[in-house]
Amino acid sequence: MKQRFSKIVLFILITGLITACNSVKRVGENEHLLVKNTIYIDSVKNKSEQIDNLLYQEPNKSMFGLPVRLYIYNLARPNIDSILDAHLNRSAKHRKRLERFLSKKQLGQYIESKQGFNSWLKSTGEAPTLVSEPRAIKSVKRLEDYYTNNGWFDVSAKFDTIQKTAKKTEVEYHVNLGSPYVIDSVSTKIMSPIVDSIYNQFKNRSFLVKGKQYKTEDFEAERDRITRSLRNHGIYQFSQDYVIFQADTINTNKKIGVEIQIKDYALKNQDSARRVPFKVYKIKDVNIFTDSSHDTRNSTIQDSVSFNGYNLYSYEKMAFRPKALTDAVFINPGNVFSDIARTRTYQHLSELKTFKYPDIKYIENPDTTLTANIYLKPLKKFNLGFSTEVSMSDIQVIGFTVSPSLLARNIFKGAETLQLSGFASIGSSKEASSNSSKNKDVFFDINEIGADLKLTIPRLFFPIKTDSLIPKYMSPTTRIGLTVASQKNVGLDKRSFTGSLNYNWRPKKGKTQALDLFNAQYVRNLNPDNYFYVYSTSYNTLNDMAHDIGYIPRTEDLSIPDGTDEFINEVLSDNPPPGTTDDDIQTVNNIDERMIRLTENNLIVSTAYTFIKDSRRNTSDEDFFIFRFKIESAGNLLALGSKLANSPKNDDGRYELFNVAYSQFIKTEFDFTKHWDLGHKNILAIRSFFGIAVPYGNSPNIPFAKSFFAGGANDNRAWTAYDLGPGSSQSNDDFNEANLKLALNIEHRFNMFGDLYGAFFVDIGNIWNVFDNIEDESATFNNLSSLKDTAIGSGFGLRYDFSFLVFRFDIGFKTYDPSYSEGERWLKNYNFGHAVYNVGINYPF
């Protein structure tokens, strides 16, 4: 009976699938499904997406060559209401029997569910695209207009329909271009002498160049350029309407003579209008109303002050220091009117995060001057915030965080913002303190509490003036931060203090520079004896070794920390336990070195410089690059001070400050990302990364917080975070890290249908130790031959675009695994059983 039922269900599913896969199922009589568009330009098949997008009709979207959404749509019943009604009322008693059996309410819910599912099929699917002759005619007209606007004035186009089957049709568009028209000469006819003078200063930047093919967009760009140039040089009354182009194309052998005409100003009176030459306007007064609002529109000014030629007014007592506001204003009294000055004023006043979007109005004066009135609407002085977060990571199964915050604006009357936030979190770890017997019954074995204080100053807070080096149009800001945090039952239980002084500025659009003048970080490990509870893999290695050589019976385990410490000391002594091999001694030595490094307290005092170049024009740009460079130096001033003061060194030969050996190193990073828009929602993205941190002087190695790791959802996705490397070593560490990293990621993203995207990727890279005290050859980068230990992962994934974020799921396979011996590294565990599954938010690069 069960087998018969299964066969019936399988038959129904197959029948439904075959029925749905009939793409012309919903195509009526005398209708044709559009299955393909082809455009031929001078008999050559077009391959440009831009040209394809000119057509008014597109075939149904396909995935792997199949119109999947059309199939889904075909599963829906076009007349579901009448079908349900006919089914329920097929006899006089049928509906009443159903109502008695199900009740009226349940029957109504049944009908709604059928209607709802049918609607879902229609909305999820895609209706068939039917060939439309009017749309094809409009497409021909659009093709002709496009090429006309690009210089082919003699273009002609037509379309043909090619019937493939009874209900499937292809449409071919044939475009004949002819020869393009080319600009032969450019002349001017400018009425106002001052306009002519300004134009000639910048005419070498013109978009209209002799010998260049005609393009309508060049004329539009030239009109914009002329307008911007004139308005940025005092011609306040100028607009695009005053620029006219005259193009002579008659009997010119397809050579165009262009004349740029710029009229005089149209001065309009009540009953007449006349033309007069344009004049240059200057700024006479700049009035800043610091607390303008709808409520104060009829109020009387209560406080005012003049500062550097600016007039500041307040309807209440002045709440701002004048310089704080005038530093953000680029409209200067006595200067020539400029649109750039107004735009920069809008931008910088908004960046203060103290006001709503400002309002700037100009008033013309009889003496060819302007009065600029700037109306500012302050935001509330204090804002309370509260946020919650649920997180998952490679270390944490689940975590919950709450973060209350207080934001105070204009705290020192200089448009500064002060933010005080606290955070508290609890979580459940995978392997950390859950391995500790004292915590084995505690699910939430992670907790952290801390506070963060940030002061943002909208200028460079520095003892000497920096305006000549970093002028105010670069939006300089100063950030001072202080963070205190305490972790319990995470790692070694840590308490950290961080203080920083940071400067940021933007010299040009798309370029950002930052200088961390001072960044001090102190990390104190509260529970170093818990090391082997946390790094369980290292513990298991010691414990198994102790069993294998008969150091302890198989029925016992090394105690933590006394048993582990004693075992390490004996293995590394001059008389190791019987049965200990040289490989065992090396393994224990590596574990001991790492334990010492990770359990020691850290003091890092560093300075860093960061440069970022971002070529994105807007958030939707998919053809861009981002380059980031960072260099960081730590411990140099402290080392110099220690030498000058002739400070004593500790037993390890290191200088100390507050009983902590401070770190000394130099670290640099290069990060380059490039996206290519391949058309039809296909993106090719690459990222390359190189980073190296070199310890010297007071440090034999790099602190854990400043080292590199490999693997994870945003790196090499065939390995989990901290699981890859270093080099070809078969590491026994739970969290692998090193001080040299190379990475290259390549990803092809493509649209499947709707907001669902797919991706194929290849991730290449690894980490190594270099110039430090690690002696393991397999973990060390010695020369270019070490590149043979570069890991390769590959895989595929899905992305769903929610517009405000992208949900990402990737499956990575170990394609080349350097942890295996040479000759056995390729495709060793290339299967779903050994794959790594990654979930992430937004794209990895």
C-alpha cells in the first residue's frame, strides 16, 4: 500500500513538472512567446549589453538556459476563483456537506489558502513575454535615436520576426549606420565681455574637440561645464538656458561646424524685458542664524556676534563658539560668488552632525553684491540610544549583546560630539571554557562588559596651525577614544584598556587619509592557568603524547595546569621521559612557545597611517576599484626612552613599562579590490592582499592582536577562520596565526532570477612566520619556494539581495591543501563531506 501511494505521489509530481515545463502553456491563440532578441549592427551581431537594453521587450529570464520563473507562473491557475466555485457547487448538497465536515470558517480558510498559493505562484513566477509589434516599432525608433545621438545621422533600422514553432518567435533587429558625423570646427559667439573672458580661461577643458565624432552627451556635458565655470567665477545669474549650440550639417560632407552662443542676461521688468551684459557678483555679507526653526520665524534676535567678517545671530543665547561654525562655511565675505563654496558649506555643515540639513539663501543687492543667509536648525543636544545584537562566529555558537549609548552634541560649544556607550554580552562558546570542568554545566560561558568613550572634533586638534597643510575643504576631523573592556570565560579571561588619538581628512573625492597619532592598548590576561582548557587541541596533543610514552596511565589525564606544566618542563629538560622522540620534543617546544606568548600581558603603543582610494561614483556602481594601504609602527618612542633612561631589562632581555614588556614592530598592509561589470548583472570581482608585521628590538614576535589569520567567510572559504596554516604545518593550535599573509580571491557573481544571485569563486593564500622566533620550517616563509605551500579553495554560493543587505551562503572545497605531503595535495578531500559552509552578510569583497 505504501509503495503504491509513493508511486502515485511521484506520478503526480512528474506530471506537474512536465506540465509546468511547457513554456507556451499560458500563450493564447494567435499569440507568440518571445524566446530571443538579436540585434545586427551593419550585419554584425551586437554583443553590447547597453544596446540590448534599448529594446522594449526582453524574453523571459532564464536560469541555466531554462525559464524557471515562467515555469513557476505556469503552475498557477488563471481562473482559480471559478474553478474553486465550480468544485464547491458541483451539486446542491456538496458545499453543505463540506461546511458540516469542516465548518464554514475552516472551509473559508481552505479557499483562501488555495487562492493565496495561486497568487504566490503568479507573483514569484514571471508571465510569458508575448511578441508585440508596437513594442518592436518603439524599439526600432529607440535604436535609431540612440545612434543618431552618437553621430550616425543617416541611421536606419527595421525588425523581422522569425517563427521557430507554432507559438515561439524570435525577433531580429537590423541597424544600418552609414558614416558618422565628425566635429570639424568649434567657434564662439559670446555677448558679455566678462563671460567671454572667463570662458577663454577654461576653453581647453571643452568636451567639443575638432576631429571627435558627434555625441549629444558631449554637448550636454559642455553646457554643464560652461555653466559651472561661470557660476564658480561670480556669474550668479547664469543658467544653462543661456548656452545655445548651432551645428551646421548641410552639404558639409559629414563634417560639423559648431558655434557656441552665450547670450546676455535677460533682465525682466513688469512690462518688458531687455538684454544686458552679465556682471560678476561678490559676497557682501554672510549671516548665520544658529537656531532657526519654524517656531522662531517671528521671534526677535536675542544675541549676535561678528567674527572674521561673519555675522552670527541667535534667537536665544548663543550656544556655539563662532569659529566652530565659520570653519564649516566656505562662503566668505568679500569673495566672488561661487557655487562650489555653497556646495562645500552644505557638505561641511551636515558633517558636523549637529544640525539638520542647512538652508542657504542669497539676496541680490543693488550694488552687484549678494547677501548670503545661512539658516541652521540644531538637532537635539542629547540622544539616548539602545541596540541589541545576536551574533554567531567560529568561536561562539550564539551570543547576545545589549548596548546603551548617550550622544551629546556641541559639548564644548565647538560642534563637537561626545558619545558614551556601554556594552554587555553573553554567549555560548564551542570549545572554550566549556571544556573546563568548573563550567561544564554552564551554557552561557562567555560574558563581556565594557564602556567606550568617543569625542569627535570637526577640525584638527593640534598645537600648531595645520590649515596650510590640510585646509578645511578636506573635512579634517579629530577623534579621541577610550575603551575599557573585561571578558570572562573567553580565552584567558582578559581585561583591556585602549586609548587613541586619530586624524581623518579627505584631500579629494574618493581619497581618504587617516593618521593614528597615538594608539595605546594594554591587555591583561586574568586567568593564564586556563590556557589548556581553551586551547583544547594543544592539550589533547600533550595528553596523547603522555599516554603514548607511558608518562601517565591511559586511565588518567594530565591535570591543568600543574600536570601540563610539569610534563612540558620534563620533556624540554636535559633528561626527557623515556620514549620521547625528537619530533615530540619539537612539538612540545612549539606548544610551550605559543603558550608563553599568548598568556603574557601585552602593551602596544603605536602610530599608523592609512590611505584609501575608492573610485566608486555611487553606491550602485559595479565597475570600480578600492586600494588601501596602511603602515603601523609600535614601540619606537618607548624603546628610545628606555635607552636614554638606561632602564633595566627583564630576564628575557626586554624593557618593561608598568611591569609589562611592550611590543616593538613595524606592520604594513596592501589591499586591492577590483570589480568589472560584465553586463547582464554579471560581476567579476577580485581582491588581493599582502600584509607583513616584523618584530624587532624589544619584541621577538608579534602580539596575537596584531597578527594575521587565514580562513573564514571573508577569506579562504574552504577553511574555517584560524584553521589554515601557517605554511604547510599540520598545526596543533586551535587559533593559527602568523605575521605574513598573502591572499588572492576571484569571484564571478551572476543573476539567477529576481534578487537571487549565484557565485563561483577561487580563494588562494596562506599565512607564514617570518623574521620572528618561530623555527618550524614548515610554518616559515624562507624564499619564493615557500609559495608552493599556498592553499587553494574553490566553491560556489548563493546571494539574496534585500536592498539594505545581502545574505550570503557559500560552500568551499579544499582544492589544494598544503598540510598534506607534496604529491597528495590536489583534491584530497574535494567532497561535500569535507566542505566548509559559510554564512555571511554582504559580499566578502
